[in-house]
Amino acid sequence: NLRQRHARNLPAAGLSGQPLFDYSTSLVRFFYSYTEGAIPIIAAGGVSSPEDAYKKIIAGASLVQIYSSIIFNCFSMINDIYAYLRHMLDKHNLSTIKELTGREIGLK
């Protein structure tokens, strides 16, 4: 289980941050598929780069929580994520984040 795999890195309060990225993204993917994209999903867990935010969105997240990322990278992370998402929208010839949401799942 996740806690056992990262037990040596666990702070007293529990597991958070980058070790949760893959697991939390798989949960976003699961719930997006399970609900067929019918409910908004707020993703959190290990988002430390614009690419991470993008991966959460294409897995099915409507919103991405970046609190820790802002704490460690300052508010410049917001601009970096915006620029990266704008680039990915242009690359895929899309207009909105909603069009990217769940793209990896292929329900659209």
C-alpha cells in the first residue's frame, strides 16, 4: 500500500506531496471514468510543475489545487501553469480547459 511504500519518508502528520502524485492522479482518472465526467473533480497531491497540473487535467480534473506548489515556488507557479496550459490548448487546437479535461480517458 502507499503508506508502506513511503513509510521511511513519512512525516509525523502523514503522507503528502510528490509521493502522492501518481496515486492521486489515478484516483482522478478512476472517478472521472466512473462518473463519465458528470461531476467536477478537484485534484490535489504532488502538483509541483505546470506539467503535473496538465496531467491532472487530462486525467479528469476540472480544478487543480496547487497550495503547496505556491508555498514552495511562490506565486510565479500560477503564471507558469497558465502559460503551459495555454500552450497545450494551442497545440491541440482547443479553446478551453474544459476541452482538455479527461482527454486522456477519451470519453469526449
